[in-house]
Amino acid sequence: MTCSDVQQLLPELLDGAPDAAFQAAFDSHVETCPDCAGLVSDLKLITSQAHDLAETDEPPTRVWVNIAAQLRAEGLIREEETAPGPVLVPSSPRRRWSAWWLAPVAAALLAAGSYVVSHKSAQPIAQNVPPPQPVQSAPMQSAPVESAKTDIPTPSSTSVVASSRVAEQGPQEVATKSGHSASAPPRVVSAPSSKEDQQFLSMVSTLAPSSRATYENQLQVVNADIQETQAYVDQNPGDADARQHLMDAYQQKALLYQIAMDRIQ
Amino acid sequence: MAGQQGAGLLETRIHSTIVVTLVVATCLASAALAETKKEYRFTVGPNANISVDTQYGGISVHPGSSTEVVVTAILKSDSVEVDQQQNGNRIEIASHLLQGATEKTGQVNYELLIPADATLSLHSSTGPLSADHLQGDMTLEGTDAAVNISNVENGHVHVRTMRGPITLTNVRNGHVEIASISGNMQMKAVTGPVVQANSGSGKISYDGDFGLSGDYKFTTHSGDIEALVPQDVSADFRAHSMVGRVQHDFPLQSKHSRFPVELGRSFFGSAGKAASEVVLRSFSGRIRLKQH
């Protein structure tokens, strides 16, 4: 018996060989072949773990429905193919065994997605990372401290709102003893708007055209805050405080949306 | 000659017509812009729930009778109406803009006298909003509205604005949560088990004793935070600015912190018996703790 034979017949052999001679040949090969021995060991472990999965561990039906919907949305499956083919939503308990592995796979995919989302721009070493070059879509201005702090921002002065301290201290401040890069990255003064932001502003334009400039202005401010904090977090991925500030910045944006939803009807 | 007289008469008539038209138009415009004062009275029981919502205009609330709510509305023009509704102990007042109403013509200013224990909810884009000498829960929200709350105790005080400044004076034993995107916040003699202030670019100023063994958390993105405390203050202080300066002008007893303390950017220490916990956080704003 060769390795290829073993790999091909392994699943069936685990459930019991058709005769003693076949079983003996299989055992003999596995004893002398470490690769096949490892394969057999792994498969036995997986099988035993699979048997341990109780039926109560079966994810609810909506999980399968959601996965199917997602696959359809991504064009990986089509409606007409799903009807005659394998059904993702278990139609009877007897079919559940065949899809149990989807749960950990889905979980792993979700975890991987979360990891990518939360670490997509993180850099591995916080120290010694020079502040990134300004990625500005408009010229950055350093406003006088007092005016930046007290003036109500107008559309024309959006870029000077906030972060006067950054301008005051300069971007090249040295790293602190904690190893964090203590300087804020240069402020991106005209943060790009997302699709949701555009929809939001479009809604404001429709329902309250006179308020559009105000909301657009404030939206730019909160987006700039988010972007500034995100850049800091990217430089200092282990900084819990920075992450909290990032959450605070997002809460500010949420507050803006809430105010708009409450006020504009 | 007769022709000249006729032309003169015609000219006079035209002038008269124009004058009359102008007078009528002026009268109509005045009537349209004339202020109207309306008063509404509602009988309520304990813990009434009162809500006032106006797009343009201020709302001022004071304590009155314990069984009656009196609403005085001053409408700037007939381009706006007041809708009012009572369902049991719940009263809803709202300005209703009519076609063509502007910020000026759609303005309604409200003055309310309510039971001190009533729950209050005020909304206005332009404001100002004010409430004083009340003891119930209150929520005040505005876009550019300046918010003033004074002499309030025992209630939940929730305020949020987009750009409007928020001023709290003598708010005792309250659960206080205030938030603004770019409005400044000023708190004087504000104490309670929970006092939270969160601003983006606005400045937070606090003048008080951080009393009642409370949990005080002030956060800004780029706004400064300044706290002025008496000499007998009793609190743990933790302050941290990611890139701004942090300083305290009086000695604090240093404490062990599980967070790294960076000189000039953070401090952690206690004063007195450390009854309250005070957390001051900013991303790029300056934080300063001072003593009277």
C-alpha cells in the first residue's frame, strides 16, 4: 500500500476496513510511514472532536440564512443553483452533521475580518515611527490658539478648528519614556467623507437646506478628529487611552448624527 | 390747459394709489410679523412629564405651582403655530412652522412655570434654553442653543448641543451628562454621583469641590480642561492628554497607577481623603488643575 492509497482510502478505513488483510496492509504502512501516521492521528482527533459537538452547539437557523444571504450577495452562489443543490439551511437533523464545520469556519472568517478591520493600518513598531507625512486635501493652517479655541467654526475656517495644541507643539516632539510617540500626526484638515456622510448631507440639504453648511462644517470637524486620533492609534497600537479617544471621537460623530435626526424632520 | 390739469389729476391719483398700497402692505406685513402672546394652562399631578420642542426660539423654565403647568408662548409671526397636547400627566408643546416660515418669522419663545418635580425635555435649534430651581430629571438639547441650568438638585441632567455653550451652576446631587461637539462647557458648583462632560473642540471649565464621593469624567478632543478646586478638596485625580500639556498647581499625594504616568502629559494623585474620583482626559487639549 502506498501513501497515495492511504490518503485516498483513509476516511473509509477509519470507519473500519473491508477485510483483515486490507486492514493489516494499512496498519503496516502507517507504522512505517511517519507522514501517514500523522495524517491518521490528525483525522482521528478531528473525528473525535466532531463527535463531541452536541446538537445544542448547532448554530441557529438564522446563522445559515445570513451566511447564505451573504454568499448570494457576493455572487458566490446563485438562487437557481441553491434550489437543486446542497441546502445551506439544514432542513432536517439528519443533514446537520455535514455542515457543522461551517460554524467554526464562519467564526474564523469573522474573527479574521475583525482583526483586519481593527489592525489594517496598525504598524508593528510604535517607537521610532516617524510621524506620517500630511495627507491633506487642503492646505493646513495653523491658527492662533485663541481664535481656534473660541471662534465658532465657519465653513471657511473648518481647517483651523481644534488641534491648535498640535500646531503649538510641533509634530516633531520626541517620544516619551513610555515609548509612545507623543506627537500627534499632522492634522488632516479636510477629512474625506464617506458614502454615509454624503447621504447624510444630502438628507440635510433636502430637509433643511439652510442647515447644510453647519452640519457639513461639524462633520468635517468630527471626521478630522477621528482621522487624527486614528493616525495616532496607528502609530501607537498598544495605547489603550488612544483607543478610548478614538471611540470618543466616533461618539462625537454619532452625537452629530443624533442631533441631526432629532432636529431635521 | 385742460389736458395739463387732467394729467396732473391722473398723477395725483397714481401717487395716492401708491401711498395707499404701501400703507396697506405695511399694515399687512406688520400684522404678519406682529408678536402674538398665547397662554396655556394644564392641570397635572406629581411627577408630570413636560416636553417642549421648537425649531427657532428660546425656552425658559421656572418652578411654579405643584399642580399646574403654565406655558406662555410668544409667536413672532403668524408663520408659526403652537401645537399642544395633554395625555394624563404628559404634556407636549411643539412649534409648528407653516409654509414660508424663516428663522425670524418662525420663532416662538416659551416661558414655562412647572411643578419643581416634573420631568422636563426641551429642544430648540437656536435657543437659548434655560431651567432653574427644579428637582426633576431634565434633558435639554439644541444645535446652536446656549444652555443654562442653575440651582437644580437631585435629578438627572442630560444636555447635548452641537455648537451651543453649556453652563451649569449649582447643580447638586445630580446625575449629570453633558456633551457637545464644539460648544464650551462651564460648570460651577456641580456635584453628584456621576458627572460626565464630553466635548470635541469645546473647553471644559469646572469650579467646585468634586464632592459627594462622585465619579467625575471630563473628556475633550482638542478643547482645554480647567478645574478649579477648593483647598479642602477630597478626590483622586487622574489626568492625561495624549499630546497636550497637563499640570496641577498644588501638591497631590502620588499614587500607584496601573497606567504609565508621563511627566507633563499626565498625573495621578490624591488630595484629602480621596472621596471622589476625577478623570480628566484630552487628546490634544491642555489640562490644568488649580486651587482657589
